[in-house]
Amino acid sequence: MDTLGVKEFKDKVTQVINERHPVLVTKYNKPEGLYFPLSHLKEMPLDLKRQIYLALSKKVIDKLEAAGIQEEEVLSDFDRHRDHRR
């Protein structure tokens, strides 16, 4: 896996996406982010998948709570969407 600083990643993002390989993004030599192409998803370690899932889930929950949206509203929206698709 390649490592790029934030500025270098920003400057080379198109190239990185076209090359389709994972890149660790650092800020002041500390991990800040990870670019992992979806085409390589099967190669991603299970523990990393879990950590990403938990981090993204937390962000979604925080945003929903900040907007005052309840879980029941989300489930209701999913049900309506599913019924509409049938």
C-alpha cells in the first residue's frame, strides 16, 4: 500500500483513482485517511471492514440525531420505498 501526505494525495487524486490501488493518507506523518478502491474490497482485511463500518455508522447516527430524525422515521421511509418499487 502506498502512503501519501494529504497535500500530495489532493494533487494526485485523479492519478490515484485511475491506478486503482489502496493508499494510506497521512497528515504530519500520522494516518489521516484511507483510499481503498471498491474493486479491491475483497482484499480488505475483515478487521478494517469492521472498523470502517462502525465509524461510518456512528457518523450516520450522529447526523440523524442532529437533524432530529428518529429510527422509526428511517424505517418507515425504507418500507415506503420498498413498497413503491414492487
